[in-house]
Amino acid sequence: MTNFEDFTRELEGEDEGKTSGSGLAGLRDLLRKGLSPEPSGQEQAWAWTRLQARLATPELIPGSFLWMRLAGWGAMAGLALVVGWATLGHPKDRLTVQVDPFHEEPSLYAVAFHSSEAHADVVWVGGYSDMQANDPIR
Amino acid sequence: MNQSEPESVEKLQPVQDDESAWVEKARAGEPDAWAELHGRYYAKMKAAVSHICGDESLAEDVVQESFIKAYRQMENFRGGSKFGTWLYRIAVNQALDAVRKRSRMHFWLGWMPLSGHDEDDESPPFQVASPEGNLSDAERSDHRRAIGRAMASLDPEHRAVVELRLVQGFSTDETAKILKCKRGTVLSRLYYSCRKLQQLLKKNYDEL
């Protein structure tokens, strides 16, 4: 096989029944002999039985297929929520930091969270400094 | 069919005698007609799809799905082309889709540590027959490996052209119709594929 034009001519020649005995014919024969043969009659009969069984089942309507996919995605989302809940716990159990209500006093802060172990809401107030008895109350 | 065609090509061409009558009956939903058409085309289609996919079990599924698709879309067959060409078009396109899906899946599975893929697997990716009857098992095995690896080196679109044009014996125009591409594309793909196959197989086979 030298170039594309020669190849095309050789191919057309073979179509017209001119056996060239060239590399192309050799390659074709090699592939035909070397690649897997056609399946047996037994396999074909089995395939026909299998096909008949499939044809007997009603066709899946594209609309229902869409609903099935949506239902599938919904189920997956629900499962993810359940797994997330079980793994991370209720959102209330999470530590929540509240803004200091006494923002004019930068040293004072409060943290509130729900303790699932103690079954109680806990408020942690920090930042107090000692106060002298004679300090004026603001 | 042209009487001057080589015998091997003649044998591989689908029978066309009373096919239109069977096709009309199949269009009417007659099970006997579908049994007849299945009998005529299953073996050749299975072999073709198997060579394109490189996987026997995948080919079985593809051929079955192709017949189901043909059965359910029979009203779309207008008779503008041969029934066989239409059926092969469905099967080859299904095969190419299946190979692409499998490649994508292998790509993602390749990232997983336990994909079960063995890089040193020596078995050929293609199911091949022994080319010579009087060869030893070792020689047969060498033939199988050589042909299987050479075919596997082509991408699926090129394999499809080689399979339809050279192995199945469809004409260039029919191959173009089946693959929904231009005649020139078929010829250029075939030229490229043949050159590559010859380069790969030349050292094993003197006739190339």
C-alpha cells in the first residue's frame, strides 16, 4: 500500500471482482479468519428466547422513566439527610456562638449551646473581671 | 448481488431475496417474521459488534438492545435503505455508545485503588479464532494475541470501518450509511486503519 489514491483504486478494484493479491486482500483474509467466528446456532436460539422474553415485557415510557429518576434522586437526598443527621447530630447539638449583647463592654462575651449529654441548654458567660465593692454600678 | 464479487464477500452479504416480505410482516408485528429476521442477522451482527466492542458479553447485550430498538421503532423504517443497513446502523451506533460508556467508567474506576484492573493481563482484548487449523496451541495463542492487539490499537470508530468494510463486506457507500458519515471519511479511516494494522501485523504475517 503506497498512498491513498492507490489504496482507493485497489479497494474499488476488489469491489468489481478484481482480486489483486495485494496486502489489502491479505489483511482482509487474515482478519476474516483470525477474528472470532459467528456464534453457533445454539447461541442464536438462546438469544432469540431471551429477546422474546424482553419483547413480551411492556416498554418503559420515557415520562415514567423521568419520574423514576426523580424518585431515585429524592430517595438519595433523603438518605443523605438521615446519614447526615446520624453522623453530625441534631443542629441544636452544634456549638452556637452568640453575639455579645454587651458590645460596649468588649471584655464580656457569652456562648450558648445545647448539650445532648446533659439534655440542657448551657450558657457560658466569660470575660468578667473582678469588681470592687465600691465600684459604681453602671 | 454482483456475480463477479469474490465468494467470501458474497457469503458475508445479507440475504436479500424475499426480505421485503418479511420486513412488511415484521412491521405488522408478526413474531414469525421477527424470528426470521433475527435468524438472518443475529450471527453476523453479533460477530461485528463483538469485534467493535472487543467484549463478547457486552456485544450480546448490545445486539439484544439493537433488536429491541428495531422492533419498537419499526415504523421509522421507511424502506429507503436495505433493512440490514438500517439494523446494522442501530447496532453499530449502540456498540459505539456502549464502548464510550465503558471507557468513561474505566476512566473513573482507574482512580479507585481496588478497580481489579490488571495491567499485566496477557489475555487479548478481542475474542479471536485461530487463523490456521494445523497450528500448535502456542502458535494459535500468538496469532490471537497479534490480531487482537492490532485491532485493539484502533479506536472504536476505526474498528467499525474495518469491520463493516473489510470483514463484513459492506460496500463503501453502505458503510458510510451505517456510520452516518461521508464516503471520504470511510475511505480515509480505512486507509489509516489498514496501514496501522499492516505495520503491526507485518512481522507475524508474510502475506502483508
